[in-house]
Amino acid sequence: MKTIVSMAVPFVVLNLARVGRERNRSIPEQDDTQYSTRMQRAYVDESEPGGGLDHTAYVIAAVLVSSDDEPDTRDAVEQLRPTRMRKLHWYEALPTQRVSWLDLLRHAVEILVIRYDGMPARPERRRRRCLERLVHELDARGVHRLVFESRGPHADRGDRRLLDSFRGYGLGMTLRHQHLRGEHEPLLALADIACGAHSAGVLVDHPRSSEIVVR
């Protein structure tokens, strides 16, 4: 896993009128990116190291999956899901289960881990810094679909407000997002595994796995 450290400098991008009032716009995808990823979705989960007691850290993991591979990958996740679990959940797993679950990440096209490591801040501030960088990275890769695991109506509305504010200065202009429950979308388990493994200090063996540290 390669690590990139990003200082807290605002991204300077094109500012377009009225973008702050536009949500999940249907905009034709562009071909002029450095990555060939028009048909990928990013599945996202988060973690607060220290059980929420460490106010200097926050982790968001995004696992990029090709739409062509999604059906087979869902089947692979469901085959490993214990019957006692409604969804694969890293923190409910036995150590032996975690080892086999890590192998599911081979289905990913790319794994991005965005980690806040800075001054103490409220969770909303730390999440914003991580999401801002994630959206920047998805823009660079031409990824236009983002799937969050729902954290409930209030928190989901907060994510929507964040994405709207990013559009206010040109980030995520073509990005459309969904909030889904983990038991309804098995692919969210991949992000949970990547996030849990990172927080536990477990090495994720993937040729395109990056950790980006934001302040």
C-alpha cells in the first residue's frame, strides 16, 4: 500500500454558478481522464479509531468495483456471510473469518483509504476532510457512482449537504450517490473489510491499494 500525505490546502477547481443547489445531476460521463473507469462504482464505509474516543483520527475506505464484476462479487460475499449475520461485518468476525474475507478484496479494481490524522476536531469536520479528498480522487479516476452505507436519515442528509457544498467549488460535478443499508447491498462489505483491516493494522495485499493522509 502506498501512502500519500495531503496537507489541509483547499482544492482549487472551477467554480460554476448554482451548483450548490443541484443534487445528483445526470450528466454524461467524460472520457478524458487518466483512468479507464467509466463503469465503476465506489463503495464506501468509515471508521473512528479508538471507538470514537480519538478525536484526531477518522478513516474512510472506498473500494472500486467494475460493474461487470458486481454480480459475481455479490455472490462471493454472500457465500462467505455467516448465517448469524445479516451482513459481513469486520468487527463481528472471528480471526479465521477475517482471513478469508480479506481474499474478497481481490475483486476490487482499486482500494482507497483516506485517513484524517490531524488536530482534534469534531467528527463532522474529520469526515468532511476525508470525503473532500475522496471525491477529488474519484473525479481524477472518472468514477461517477458512489454508494455509501446508510448511517440513518439524519447522517445521510449530512452527506448530501457535504456533496452539495463540494459542487459549490467544482468537486464531484458528475458524481451521483446512493445511501443503502449494508444488508441490502453486499458489496458494501468490501469497504467494511478494507476499513476494518486498516484500522486493525492488517496489511491489505492488493496491487492498487493506496492510503492518503489528510490533515
